[in-house]
Amino acid sequence: MDNRPIGVFDSGIGGLTVVNALVKTLPQEAVVYVGDTARVPYGNKSTERIQQYSEEITKWLIKQGCKMIVVACNTASSQALDGLKSKFDIPIIGVIEPGIEAAIHATQNHRIGVLGTYGTIRSDAYGKALRKLNGNISVISQACPLFVPLAEEGWVSGDVPETIAKTYLENIITSDVDTLILGCTHYPLLKTTINKVMGGKVNLVDSGETTAAVVRSVLNKLELYPENGKSGKIFCRVTDSVELFESLAGRFLDAPISNASHIDIF
Ligand code: DGL
């Protein structure tokens, strides 16, 4: 039994898609969410910088008394997760492993597409992990950086997002993948457009949903569930403007947020 909150962090607001999946799967858990809105985006930063930011936030969340850390950001998961696991003595879960397990499960033809930020695609973290699990898997990856501002603008359907998606997905469409990993916090918001552009023929894997299932099984295994009758709250902490975060949060999260506030961690 453990009533302490789960710490979740992301480069900014997009990780709320992971929180959304978490609260649906585990409504009794309290969540402290850190959005590093002052330093977003991570997607085009160096590995060293992403590792430094991820460490700073993890330290802060541990100081707040979190029982577990979820790295909701794909870019941070792809480049900082191993370092965090070796430095901190607390369960730390990223979004890559849960995503690849779901993709391996879904694919029939062993051809899997991966979409992500420049950093995630550069690291080839999804590709490496997929090929490690199954050497016969072919992975076709594509960075789609413009999907992030589109999702934040709420511009997720219509001609402009469709044209951008068609351009990014050209190689993926012709490569005969049957499964596509949405390897970025923001991309689930564009699911309908991506599905349309892919001709409605591929399995779309949303890492947020699969991560929530992994968190549940780790809590179970380590007996870290809160006591019965608890109902969780989401506490949001951001490194830049609270107002902007609050005005965009509803696009990413169905549940209400309590007391978003600013923090200084660097
Ligand atoms: N949260 C990032 C990710 O999932 C996307 C935004 C960014 O580039 O920081 O990769």
C-alpha cells in the first residue's frame, strides 16, 4: 500500500496524453506532472541536454516524494531513460518499451513504421528495441516535427494537417507497414488524420495507452497501490507560464487539473 503520487514528466504539455491514459487506467492514483514548458522542445536538442534536463526533473519529482517516475516524453525516453535508471533508485518507466510490445503484438507482416521527433528518430531507440525483440522486423522511421505545433494549435484535421501528414508519410505509405507507432506525446491528437492518410489500413500504436498498462502491472508487482477508496488528483507543475499551459491543457487531457503552478528547477 502506498499513497504517494506517481511523478510524470514531459518536455511540455504533450505528456498530458500519457496522464490521460494513466488516470483512465488508474483513477485512484495521484499524479504530479512536470511540464518543462520553459525548455520545450526537446525534439531538436542534443542528447547531453536532454539527459541533463531529464535528471533535473527526476531529482525534483523524487524530492516531492513520488513513488515512481513515468518519462512521458518519447524524446527523453529514447535518450535519457537508461541513465536515469542507473542513477536513481526508484521504478522509472519510459514510453518506448510499452510501445514496441504493443507494436510487435499487432503486426502481422513484421513491417513497422515509427513516427517521432528528430531526436527520437535520430536515436533509433524504437528500431533498436524492436529488432532486439524480433530480428525479422523491418522498421521504417520518419520524423514529423510539424505535428507538435499542429496539435498544440488544435489544428488536427482538415486540409493543412492532411497535406503535411501526406508529405511526411510518403515513404511510410509505400513501405507496406501494417503497424505504425505514434512515438511522440502529441501525435495521438492527430490519430484520425494519420489514419485517413494511411488509408485506414494500419494499426496505430499510442504509447500513452500501452504505458498506462505497464504502470499498472509494475504497481501491482511492487504492491504500490494506494489504499482503497482513494481518488487521484493531477497536480501540474510547469517551468514557464501557468496561464498558457492551462489554456492548452484541455486539448490533451479530459480530466480537470488541480492547482497548476510554476516551479523553478534550474
Ligand atoms: N514531448 C516530445 C516527445 O514526445 C515532443 C515535444 C518536444 O519536442 O519536446 O518526443
